[in-house]
Amino acid sequence: MTAMVAGGQRKIMLQKAGTRLEIAVVGHEAVGLPMVTDSFPTDGTGTRKYASWDDVNVVAHGLLQLGQGLKEHVDKTKVQMRDIDAKLKAFNNTLAALERRQQEEALRLMERTEAEQMRRRNEEIQARVIRLEEKVEGALTEPQLDSNHSKNSVTPSVQRILMAQSGRIDQLVKKIQQQQEKLEKQSMHLQALQSKLAKKRVKSHRRRDEEAVLRALNDDKPGLSRSCHDFFLRGERVSGIYWIQPENSQPFIVLCEMTAEGGWTVIQKRLDGSQNFNQLWREYKNGFGTLTGELAARSGEFWLGLEKIHTLSNQGQSVLQVEVTDWTGQTQAARYSVQVDGEEKKFALHLQPESSSGIQTGSTGVLFSTPDRDNDLAAEVDCAQKLSGGWWFTDCGASNLNGKYPRRHRSTTQEMFWENRSLTATLLKIGPAAMQQ
């Protein structure tokens, strides 16, 4: 082994059994490591000195221990950071609960204060009325000195008193009416504040549930999959909420339906009309409805979003399965090869039926339309406004699975339908074509 110094770089050369190996060690002074060449100096003539193989092993073992120590330190730091993050989230939730409690207590205090003030004002008004009545009765029962005095003096005086008191009573009545109007306005304001607090509480619970689901997903599945079928191939057999990341896309959560043939990604689900599907272009692009939290178990209706559907259908050959249920309880299904273009092509839908049985579809390459984006094939009619919701409309007559949910067994133009049949439930799910093989 030979140690050489060239500029700021130190090089160790090993020669053994005819094999030459050079190890370059740069910047030992910066990291405080021992210099190999300091233990093996050269003579004045610059002749190379050879070090023993054991010395090199000692240095390598020291470097290995240093690396292991750094790795253990990094792992401990990560654990501490996760603990701190969990404590901060718990503190934030506690602080939010305290703020809501303070707001509710302030509202109750305002209500009690207003009621007490109104009660006191009513008591004052009643006392004034009683005093006025006593004065009037006293004036009427005073002894009459004579008939002329009674006619010319007492009667006009009583009349003036009655007129004055009547005017004051009218003013008091007006004040009472004004106070009642103020109380009604304050009551409406309090109801609005209580409604806002209730909505904030629901959003807070929903956000907490979603965070819990996402944390559980991240803890259970550190590696993200491209689709629900990838989870199926990894051994998952339970349907539910999963976190995926398709190609050229940010991660997002989906509802996976695990079947015997593979894992389906649900892109639309309707069953009870709890979600309003009469949305605009932006909502249909990004998606709407609730996938996680307490509301998911109660409603379960959602639209995944055109951007996400586009990324899912462009990861190779994909298939779309459409399942519809009518008022008789009969369910029909059809399967198509599918591809959805991006927003620059208005999310055009390309379908090819996989079989001749079951429900059919219209022409392929149809653009997506919403009430604020008329892209249908009808020349004189805006199908999205006429039929409600967003869909791949042709001439407003083939299908609309995003129309209004029917509340009775009747057929209207704005209800969701397929081939002129009114429906009670729909399910759209997408998966890779390899599932059929």
C-alpha cells in the first residue's frame, strides 16, 4: 500500500497479489478524520511507503461505525419528530374545542343578558301604566265643589290628562314594538351563529376523521400503488379507502372495490340522493362528495373527478364497468374499454363495448358538458341545463347518470336515467384490462 499527497487530496494505493487499487480520501481535515498518510510518511526522496493491510481495515471499520452512528441518530430524530407532530395535532384539536366552547358560552350569555334586559323593560312599562291608571282614577273620583266648577274645570283637566297619558302610552307601545323587532333580529343572528358553529363542528369532525384515515393508510402502506388493482396484486382483499398515486399525478384517496377478478377503482357512486350532482365544470373536474369520515357510512355518494379519471384511464389499456339499478330492483352491467382525454380536449370519452349483451352506450369521442360548459352534440339545446348535472351528452337522450336523484317512481327529464329508464342506484368503476385475462 502506498500513501500519496497531491494538492488537497490524499490517495491510498493498495497493491496485493498483482492487483492495484487506489482509494481517494478528500477533505479529511474538514470532517476531523485521521489521515492515513500521517501514519506512513515518505522518505526524503519521495519513495512510496507501503502500509499494512490491517491498518487499512482499522480505518475502514472506523468509518463504518461512524456511518452506523449517524444512521441511528437520524432514525431517533425521525421518531422524535413524529411524536412532536402527533402532540401538536392533539394540541390543535384541544385548542379548537376550547374555542368552540367559549363561543357557545358567549352566545348563551348574550341570550340571557338580552332576556333579562327585556324583562326589566317590560316591568318598568307595566309599572308606568299602573301609575297612570291610578292618577286617572284619582282625578275622576275627586269631590266636585259645585256643578259649574265640575263642568268648567274638572272635566277639561281630566281630558287633558287622559290625552297626555294616551300619547305616552302610544310612545311606550312603539318602543315595545321596536324592542321586539330588535329581539327578533338578534334571535335570527344568534340562530345564524349557531348554524355556523354546527357547520364548523361537522367540518372539524370530518377533517379529524379524514386525517385519522390518512394516517392509518400511511402507517399501513408506506409504498404507494398506481391503482386499486396494484393493491390487489400485493395481497389486499378488503374493499375500502386507499391512497394511490397514478403515473404523472399527485397522490389521492379512492374507494377500492376488491372482487375475485381484481381491484376496481370506483369513480362514481349513487344510492340515496344525499349528494347534489348538479355541479359546475370546476367541481366535476376536481371531484365532490365524501369518501372518508362519518358521512361516508351514511351517504357514500361521490364523483371522483375528471382529472383523476383521466390519469387512471391513461395508465395503459383500461376497462370501465357500468352498473345500474332500476325501480324494480333489477341490476344490469356492461363493460367497455375506456379512455378519457385531458382538459385540453374537454375530457372526451372514448368507449368500445366489450360484449353485445347488457346495456349499451352512444357514440365515442363525446365531450363532457356541465351547466356552465355547453359541449354537447345538440345544436339548439344545452343538455346539461335541460337534464341537470354534468355528463357526456350526445343529443340529450341517450343517458345521464349524474342527473337528479328520483324521489318517486316517475320519469322526468332531469332525473338520472339510462336508455330511457329511471334509476335508483348507479356505480362506475375502472380497472386495468389485465383483470379480464
